[in-house]
Amino acid sequence: MKREFTRALRPGAVGPEGRRERVEADAAERAALAERMGLIALDSLVAEVSLGPVPGAIRAIGTLRAEVVQACVVTLDPVPQRLEEAFEWRILPPGEAPPEELDDGPDEIESEPDGSFDIGEALAQTLALALDPYPRSPDAELPAEARSAAASPFDALRALKGRESS
């Protein structure tokens, strides 16, 4: 899989005292991510990340900030949005898989076989999860047939079945 936004970091670069990183996507990376996520535009993507060792892993805590433009689900007009998403990850050593059961703890990220981990890809996935699944322009209105409480997706099938019976 080709990654559009890669920021590989080795565990040794974190050190026992921890490390802070500011990660920012450039124009080409933002354009590639926008295409991957079906966005009209990704105008900015910046994250502040604090990394530190914890027993058996590395802990990453930070905030992702992005300016995105999505298409309205009703009108397809551009819908600009500012996102701010806090995250917490537990970066696992190579070969250690996350537990199968879900818990309320930090998201767990597997390291690459060489021991490095990709902050960029983790941020891209965090962005994808933070996007509004149904962006809507403030003045967008559904067509009348979509607003009718009596309308059902099966009404058209009933009408067809009625014609077959005749």
C-alpha cells in the first residue's frame, strides 16, 4: 500500500525523556490525502504529538488540526470545516498484535517489522475517522419526497407489484 503521508520514527529517537513532534502535511501530501478520502480539498493538516516510553510500548498523545472541504450530501456544494481531534496511541513493538477485545484505552498501533512506526499514516487514519460522514450545507434542503413521512423506499416496489397484478 502506498502511503500518501509518511513520517517514520524509530523508537530509539524517542528516548527515555520523551520527545515532542510537530507534524505537518505539505501541499502534495494534502492533495493525495484529499483524493484518498474523497475530499474536495484538504487545506491544512497539522498535529502536535508528545511521545514517551511506557512499559512495553511508546505512548503518543496529541491533537490533530485540519481544514477540510467536503461535498454536501444534499447539494454537492462545498462544505468547509475545521477539525480538532485529540488522540492517544499506544505504539506496540514489532510482532506484538493488539488485543482482540476492544477497550476504552488508547488506540494501539503496530510498528513496522524494522521497529519504526509511521506517525503520518496514524494521523491520516485519525483524520479519516474525524470527518463528518454526512456533511451538509447550512441552507441545504432535502427534496419534498425525501421529507415526506409517508414515503417509504418500498413504495416504488409496491407500485410496481400493483401493476404486475393487473
